[in-house]
Amino acid sequence: MTIRLLHQTDLFRPYVDPDDHWDLACVYALAGSGQLELGGVLIDFPPAESPSRSPDVTGIAQLSYLTGLPVHVAVGSSLPYTDDRRALAALPKRDRAGAEFLLNYLRDSEGPAYISIVGSCRDLAVAAKLDPNLFRDKCAGIYLNAGTGHPEVSKQGGMEYNVEINAAAYVAAFDIPCPIYWMPCFETWRSVYDDRKVGRYGTYYRFKQSDILEKLSPVLQSYFTYSLEARTDARYLQPLLAPENDLLGYLTLRAERDMWCTAGFFHMVSQAVDKAGNIIASSNEKEAIFGFRPVEIKCDANGVTTWKDAGAESNRFLFEVKDLDNYASAMTVAMTTLLGTIQ
């Protein structure tokens, strides 16, 4: 049966971090190549400290045009999640819209329905509180990109950004009665970017944008030019129609890009990556540079997680890098291959 995905993201214009534009392109590439059906995109409400930013519906419109796949879009709640049913019941309609969007997506799904969380857990937590049984019955899995995964709590460091947005919602996510594929952004949180590195229990890797951008189709390069240069003009379709006139800037090509979520997209469609960057079947565990291990996870009220290994009966899984030396380069090659399907 067709795999369905609802993609939740903190996709803004101007961006906070354009890794979300890369993630979105990966999701559309999987949908455009027929590997999954994109059931919708849910965008976080802009954070209070970023009043000049808006949900980036233009980036979605560009990729929908390039792939011929228009999708439904919703904007999430402006109010933090709280574990109080009365407060949830009193949410204004516009602040329940994201949660209802999630619930309707699950209700309408006949086959495996997945959710990828690459931003706040706010609307996910509200939806699960409103109808937990729907998640139990209809959700094939949630790919939760947030937190830190070091097995020793004392070495996890500070609070990761996606958790900090709404820690109570992150805590609530671990109680949702469906499979959770936990993808900690880091093994150990480091506030200094230059000190960040690949860890065994963290999804983080970095690549030079020119290593991928120069190999993409002109129209997809134009999408990235518009996004990475944080353009805000309304003529977002014209660059795609004349991409030869929309060249990548020097700074865009030179920039390094931090990434986190790519492996989850491959895993969702039963794929993995080997050390050379070839996309392989996820069942080929000996060659795969990443995987998921069954665990038991506890998350306290402050968003601090502890975990331990569990048996095959567990429906909680922890992301694991199996080849620290080749992970970053291999994921870069694999993403190049995936994005190359958008012509």
C-alpha cells in the first residue's frame, strides 16, 4: 500500500535555518519519484522572537510546481502546548487548525501514515491529546527530530532548539500510543557550531552546499537560490521558468550547511545508505551506515530524556550512526542522488 507522509516543519521566510528548505526538497523528491504520497505540510507558527518571519508557503508552491504535486498546507498554533484539557478545549479555531489538520490526515489515510516532525512538537501534542486512539489505530510511526541522545544524561548538555520551542509538547510526544522513531539532533548539545561533530546517537552532519547544488537541475537550483538567498519578492514562479538567468551566488555555493533529518526520510521508505553513499534497502543492515535500535525512553517534565535498550517488542526506536567516519560524506552523496530526481 502507498506510504503517506505529513511533514511538519519550521519553514520560514526569511529562514531561521534553511536546512528546512533542504528537508522539504527531499520530501518532494520522494513524493515526485512515487516512493510516498505527501499528505500535507504543517508549518510552525513563527516564534515570538522572529516577528518578521512568515510561514514559507512560496517554497512549498515552488516545489509543488516543479513536481506537479500540489499539497494541502496548514499553519500551526501560536500558543504553547499545555497538558490541560480545558485549555486545549478553549483554543481559538485558528490555533486548533494545525492539530485538526493532523487528525484529518490520519482519518483519511488508508495505508501506512507517517508523520515527520522537524520543528516544534506543539501541534502534534495537541492532536494526540484530543484523540490518542486515532494515533494508536492509524499512525504507522512518528519520526521525531529533536533532543540529545547521549546515553549519559550528564553528557547531553543543554536543551536542543526543537525541544526549547515547547518542552512540554516534546515531553508529551513520547506518550503518544504509536511507534516513535526518535532522531536526536545531537548526541551532545554544543552551542559552538565549529565544535559540532557526528555522534553515534545524533543525526547531525554537515556538507558544503556546492557539493550538491552544482549537480542539481537548473530549476531546482533556482528553488534553492530563491530560498537560500532569503528572497521575499512575490515573483517566486518566474525564476523557475527562466532558471538560466537565476545563477547561484558565490556565498551560497561557499556556505556550509548543517543537516539532521535526512536519514529518517530514507528509512520511512525502507531505504538506507552505505558508506559510499549508495541508496540501499534498509534490510541490508550490514552495509547500512545508520539504523534504529529498539529502546525504552523516559522523558521528564523538563524535556530531559533517558533511554535503555529494549527487546523487539518495543515500539520506541533510537537513531544510531553505525559508521562515524563515513556518515556525513555518504549522506551528502545520497541526498544528491535523491534530489537529482527533480528535473
